[in-house]
Amino acid sequence: MSHRKADAGPTASPAKLFGEALRFAREQAGLTQEALGKLLHCDRTVVTRYEGGHRPMPLDSVMACDRILQTGGMLFLLWKRVDWQADVEHPDWFQKYVDLEDEALAIRVYQYARVNGLLQCADYAHAMFRTGADRDNPALLRERVTARMSRQKRLLGPDGPLHIAVLDESAIRTVVGDPGVMRRQMEHLLEVGERSNISIQVAPFDCVPTRRPGASMFLLEMPDGSEWLYSESLYRGHFSDAPSVVAEHRGDYDLLRGDALSVSDSRALIADAMEEYRHDERRSQGGRMAQEQLQREQRGRVRRGGPRVAYPRRRSGA
């Protein structure tokens, strides 16, 4: 995802002022965002959000920055003056989920109708975003796809979190883009499903689980032992860390996993779907080639220069 330099003009945002002070102190210390992120045990993208004023920095990280960057407590003083709840600029509900996802030790997912973002290939993600309001903005589409792919780096890294995904069969059968996109997405699921930290199961259409969630949901297990439940409606996300609510949905999730296909049977179903999409892709390509050939033949038979007009022939010797 492209990162824009902080606006050097005046700002009334205390969060942005804190972020600019953090960036200035980091640059004065000769550290890159990535280097500071390593010292704070977080990703470079997290430091980017701190410096942009888009994410509140935890108190222990502020204290660490004052020490590492030798700012004499100045960052802590600025941090205390910010009303973070009122000042942070981001689409709160989804950014909050991404922040939790960045830190989670385990991510359990039930996904309906589409493959969840952490398991999407780039072509599938691009086709998803093309259905939205920004489909006519190529630069923004590329940025959104890059952002989605960047979320997968931690999952696919050597010490990635546990990721258990139960995909409703509708996520496998709903065509996003075209058969070629779906064939590549199925290949991607088979590839990432071989990783030791990723488990993918499919709940088939004929599965009648004891209790099936009414919508897609995510269960996030955090380093401090807490758990979060996240789900989405049309225009917002819903969060809960209430132990009773999380326990109820965790129970539903465990029952659903028991009713879903095993990991090996799920791989077989995904592989079958991949071959079906491959067949549809070839048939579609063959149809386009035949249509193009027909059009070329028709163009070859078209007379140019308008209709022919019959003229009387001149008699010889006349």
C-alpha cells in the first residue's frame, strides 16, 4: 500500500501532531519505520499508522519511544493531551479489526458467500474490489489489493498465527470475477492449506449443523488471553469481548467444525471445484476464440467501397 508523506501544513488534529512529532524524532535518530517497528516488536505498517495519527500508540510503546529516541518524555507529554477516541481518523470498525488481527495468536473464521481476506489470492481480491464503488479508479484498486495482500504477510510468515477457517460451500461456489479467477483462488486455498498453521474446512450445502451462525464471524485470541468476537452487517462491524458472548459463539463454532468436512475431504472438494473452474475457463476461452474467428471470417467476406453498381457494357467497335 502506498504511503503518503505527512502534510506539512497546519493541522488542528492533536493525533496528527503527535504522529508528526514521532516521525520527526525517529528521523532525527536515523531510524527507518521498519527499524523502529522491530524495536517496538510491531510491523512497519503499524508505525506508519502511529505517525499518520490513525492509530493510538499504547502507553508502553510511547515510553519505549521516549527512551529509544531520547526525547526526554516529550512524546509522553503529547500523547496524554490527545483525545484518541475523538481524534483518530480511520474507518473505525474495520481498522479496529485489522489492529486486533495484527496481534492475534489465533484467528478462527466462519465465512459465508466468499473466501475471507486472509485466504484470498490477488486476482480474487481485485475482482472483489472491482464490484465496489471504486471500480473505475485503477490506482485505488491497486492500493486496496496491495493493502489486503499485506495483511497476509504475518499469517504466511515463519511464525504466523494459527488460522482455522470454516468456509461455507457458498464461498467455494460463488463465482467472483470469472472461472479463471476462481480456478486460481482454489489453487491458492490448496497451497496455503498445506501450511502447518492454517487449517481449512468446508461446510457443504448438504451439511445440517447442530447450530450454524447466521452470518460470517471471526474469533480472535489475543496475547493477553482475551478473546474477541467480530462480525459484519451491511455498513458496520460488530465487536464483543464479553466472555459469555464469546463463549457462546465459540461453542457454535466448535459444533460447526465438527459437522463440516474433514481437512482432507475439504481439500478434495476444493480440488474438484478447481477442475470444474478449469473446464469452464477452457470452454470460455474456446468460445471466445471461436467467436473471434467467426468475426474475422465475416470481416473477410465484407465487400468494401459500397454496393456494386451495374453499368452498360461498351460494345466493341462502337
